[in-house]
Amino acid sequence: MKRPGKMVMEVLASLGKKAPTTKYPFEKYEMPPKFRGKIKFIGENCIGCKICMRDCPSKAIEIIKVADKQFDCVVSYDKCIYCAQCVDSCPRKALEVTGEFELAVIDRGSLKVTFKGPPKPAAPAADAATKPAASAPAKPADNTPK
């Protein structure tokens, strides 16, 4: 035989407890430090060895040579399985995982992201280095007594 007051006691006991759920998306959840989220490319560190491309099980990364010692990285987030194998295998730490996990988009094309490498340093102007700077002729000093 069931006790009719048991449900009332359970309801009253739960009134003082904190809710077990979060108020997402109004309160953002902080991901743990080793969470494997969105991949980020650090172009200054890339040497173009393409080990990340070879180790990626879903073939979601492409390294493109732009100039001498300058590389771009194309990541297809729609193919990526977020295993972070590319991050682990990169010898120069040019890839890293972030805590970003909100990847839902309407347009699938926006999931293919191109990370640009560092801008090529500007070459110094050859004429400026060889010619001394032109200066205005010096005024003669006015040494007349007053």
C-alpha cells in the first residue's frame, strides 16, 4: 500500500536544493582545461612539415605554402572530429585546441576556415639605406653683439 504523503515530502525536500541544471545559454559554461574544442592555428610557429595533415584521421586540415617560410592553414570544422591528434603531433606547437564548443551554423560553407600565416616582413627600401638623409643647410650663426 502506498503512502499518500510521500510525494509531498519529496517536493518539500527539493525546494531548498540548488537546481541540478545550468542556465545555459544565459550563463556560459567554463570548459575544463584539457577540453578538446575548436582548433586554432598559430602561423608564426608553422614550418610547413604537414605532419598534422598526415596524422588527421578525418583529413580536415590542409597546410598551404604562401611564400618562403610562410604558410596558411585551412581547417574544415565540418570534417573535424575534435580528437586533437593534429595538436599532439605538431612539433612546433602551431596548432592548439580552444575551449570553444559552440559550432552550430546555418551555412555549412562557413565551417571551412582559412587561418592566414604571419604577414611577410616588409623589405627595407634600398635607396633609403644607401643614401644619407637629406638635411636642410645650416643657418650661419648670428654672432653680432647687441
